[in-house]
Amino acid sequence: MTSSKIRINIVVIAILAVIAILVCISVTMLFLHIYRERITPTPTEGMTIVNRTVVLLPYPKIRTNVISIEQALAYRRSIREYTSEPITLEQLSQLLWAAYGINEVRYGFKTCPSAGATYPLVIYVVVGEKTVLINRTAYLRAGIYKYDPYTHSLILVKEGDYRKELAKAALGQKWVEEAAIDIVIMAIYERTTRVYGERGIRYVHMEVGHAGQNIYLEATALGLGTVVVGAFYDDWVQKIVGASPNEKPLYIIPVGVPVKPYRITEEEIAKYIEEQRKAAGLIS
Ligand SMILES: Cc1cc2nc3c(=O)[nH]c(=O)nc-3n(C[C@H](O)[C@H](O)[C@H](O)COP(=O)(O)O)c2cc1C
């Protein structure tokens, strides 16, 4: 090869390298732009930051001086009657964190136990018109949101109040329509069955029970009412929520301000147990 040919080759390679670098930079810039577009927050007030597509929830609070775990267990009840009052964004934040939030920062483990930490659950929230109050001045836009536990944020899937349609898909259970919000827990079974095979199916069902109970207890601690709903048409719920085909609905969990919170005393529980013991002939 002549020296002039070598020089031409070097120039061509240099030009191609520059083009490749420019393409890489452009693609990176494009991704950064899209990313920034998605997460650039529009502050409302205080710590609450709301964006066109992403809502950064207030950080989870580990509250002290609230009701004890025994009180939460004693006062937990399925509550199906709610007032028309909104819940707050802080309450929604606490409920989602309780359900499936991060409580371990090395591996991103969660409040909910999970077989092999495979975390198959995906959580959506159906928000009604003016049902979630932000800083006492504004409302979270009605819509369907997907919860991201890692950034503790909500991603808007679609706008609009879908509670009525969701209630229809739940065989007309009116508490689904009347609640301020409905938490919809879906599962991607493959995340767990990939590791455990068929047995993973039962693990997924156990896990949704844990998440559901977490929501019951947190709602009770917040003075809210809730009930887990298992009766609904799967395909219809999936369609309303805008879930992907591998996300299967397991629970709809309405939450609202209860018309009447449930209460019981230690004495009432002790009296009941005593009567049962007598009836069983264990004591006289
Ligand atoms: C798997 C499962 C499915 C349920 N499905 C519904 C439902 O579709 N609608 C409803 O109103 N309650 C539903 N419930 C709530 C039960 O009716 C309720 O837990 C039961 O009556 C006991 O009342 P308690 O939760 O107040 O102790 C369901 C509970 C479980 C565990």
C-alpha cells in the first residue's frame, strides 16, 4: 500500500470515528432530554413536587407516638363506607410505602416479605376527582398511576376518574367507586416462577396477602378505612388500569375516610375469650 493510500485510510477512519462519536453524543443527549422531560419537577408547595407525568411522593415517615401495633391489629376491620372527604398525599405516600416501599437500602428490600426477594407485585393507584389533597390547596390529578417503590413516586398512566368503571368491573361493589382511591395490586408471576417454578405461584399469592395486610394496618394507623376486594373480572381490571398483559390483577383495595372507624377494647376481647373458654368447658 502506498503512503498516500494509507493516509487516505487514516483520514476515512478518523472521519468515521468522529461520526460515531457524534452519533453516540446525540443519542445520549436525546435520552437525557427524554429523561429530563419525564422527571423535571414542577414544584407546587413545600416538599411536594408534581410533574406532568411523575409525582414525587413525600418521603415516607416512620412516625412515633401513633397507635401501637396491637391497637392497629385490634382496630383493623374491613370498612366499606367512606365519607366524601379526600385523603392527603402524605397518607397516600404512607399507604404505598407500607404496601411495598423500601425499608432496606443496600439491596432495595421492602416492607413486604417476598420469596427470594423476587418482588413480583406491581402497584397501581386509581385516583378520583379531587380525592387526594396536596398541601391543603390543590388536588392530585384524577387518573391511574403506577407506583415506583425505588423512587417512591407515581407515574401517571392515564388521566381521568376510573373509579366508577373499576366498581363495575368489581361486580358493582360500590365501595370501589366511593373510596377516595383504589389501590390495585397486580403480579408478574414470572418474576417468582422463574426461580421457584410452579411453587412460585403460591408464593406470589402469599406475598399479596402480606402487602394487603400492610395496607390494612397502615390505613388503621392513619385513621382511614379499607377493604381488600378479590371479586372482579381480571381482563376488565387489566384493561381499565392499562396494565401490560403479564401483569395480572390480584386485589383492588379501596381506601377512604371511614364513616365510622372500628374500635374494640381489651376488656371486650377478654370477655369474648372467657365466654369461649366456658363454652368449651375449659373453665367454669
Ligand atoms: C382473598 C380475599 C378476598 C376478598 N374479597 C372481597 C370482596 O370482593 N369484596 C368485599 O367486600 N370484601 C372482600 N374481602 C374481605 C372479607 O369479606 C373480610 O375480610 C371478611 O368479611 C372478614 O372481615 P374483616 O376483614 O373485617 O375481619 C376479601 C377478603 C379476602 C382475604
